[in-house]
Amino acid sequence: MTQGSPHDPRFRLRLVFAPGEMLGPGKADLLEGIARTGSIAAAGRDMGMSYKRAWQLVETMNAMFREPLVESTRGGAKGGGAVLTEAGQAVLTEFRSLEAVAEKAGAAHIDRLQAMLRDIPDQK
Amino acid sequence: MTQGSPHDPRFRLRLVFAPGEMLGPGKADLLEGIARTGSIAAAGRDMGMSYKRAWQLVETMNAMFREPLVESTRGGAKGGGAVLTEAGQAVLTEFRSLEAVAEKAGAAHIDRLQAMLRDIPDQK
DNA sequence: ATTCGATATTCCCATGTGGATATATCGCAT
DNA sequence: ATGCGATATATCCACATGGGAATATCGAAT
């Protein structure tokens, strides 16, 4: 009887398309952060991720999809920044929807599994 | 238009109940292997996993659930062995069902994401 | 009593993942 | 011209994860 809001921390879903080509919560959160902050560095900071790692994730995402998901600019008044491309928005939306429908579909199973745990965590 | 049979390698789902308490494809495969072979070591070998790791996974599973999922015996004619308890069977079945319904529910989203890849992997 | 095969448990080490750090570059604003 | 802030990129290193190997233990069968 636990209802899964957009981000249920219990439920993690990852798509493995090929070795080294995967999409999961980490990259999704990063895309979200970039969309919100307009910066790779700021997005990384917000989720306690080093800039190096954040940038690496962006690089692999841009490489694995037909069109880049993140567009970045250097220099300028604010030093630069990054924004989601149309493809980036689409991927993010699609993945979030996937998470939502998948978890909703499996909610009953998740609840039954959780009920079998020794110490049932605070539901949410 | 890709149909997800029981084990679609693209789709990986993990439940994170608490730090150190998670259930995903690895443990599920191991449970399956134990049920099939009647041995922790054999199950580990079958999936290229060291006995040490297989045993560790069994240990954590037995610890995190109210009742142990795997019951093991030492000594005897065949040296010993391991079988799934009723709880073990239930957890395995429940998790496989979860994977199935979750993937089926998200199939359209998965296909759309895959279609955006640079090189579309061999569907299956 | 000895053998046998699997579980149980420990120790050491290779590996790689990612953090920290340093540096270079860019372009607008002042 | 200089400063600033973010991207871009490489190098070094701490740490955790897990493999490999070694050892002990168990219980039925011979």
C-alpha cells in the first residue's frame, strides 16, 4: 500500500543498451540538475557529484545518443553554461515516465517483497 | 516493438530498501541458480561468480529478510548443498513477476529511448 | 578411520571507479 | 588589458569491491 511518487528511492531502474551504454537514475538526475541550474558544475554540486564525473556522464550521454542531450558553452559573462537540447528533454521525460509506469505497475509486488523484510523501512 | 521476454538484458531493476539491503538481478539469478543446482558453489560457477561472493550474497539475503531464503547443509554424501526455502521461492517469484510487469508496462518508453540511440542494438 | 565434496571463513592483492587537484581555454564585461 | 566563472582535460591517488587461494569444518558413505 505504498504509493510511489515520482522519485521513490526504493525503486531503481537502469537500461543497459550495450557495455558502457546505459541510462539510469544517476544520469537522469544529472540531466534534471542541468536543466534546473543551467550548469554542469552546479548540477553536480547539487547532488554531491564531482565535476569530473558529471562531465564524464554528459560526455557518454552525448556520445551514445544520435543527437547530443546537453549543449555547453564556454566563456561569456557567466563563464559559460549548459542546457538540455530537445533530445535531452525528450530522453529525460521518457525516462521519468518509464520509471513512473514501471513502478506503478510493480507496486503490488514491491509491497509484498518489502513486507517480507526483517525490518520494514519507512514506507514512501 | 520489442517484446521483453522474462530476461531482457536491457532492463535492470533493483530495489533499494536500505543501505546494504538491496535486491536486484544478481541476487535473483543466484537464487535461481541455487534452486536449479542445489548448491551455492555450482550456482556461482554457472554465472561466473566466485563462491565467496555467492556466499556473501546469500548471507546478506538471509539477513535482510524475516526468514532465510536459502537453507544450506554441510557434510553428507555429496558434501552438502543448498535449497531455497519457501520464503526464497516466494521472493524469487515475486521479483521475477515485478521485472516482467514493470518492463511490460514500460516497453513503449524503452523502445522510444532505444530508437534515439546512435547505434540501435540488436533488439531482443 | 579415511575419503569426499560442499559449506564456511579468513587473508592478501589486483583492479578500477571516482574524488581531488591542477591547469588551460573560452568569451563577455568592466 | 584584465578579471571572472564555467567548461574542458589530464594526472595522481585513496578507497572499496571482489577474486583467488588457503584452510577448517561438517556428515554420509565406504
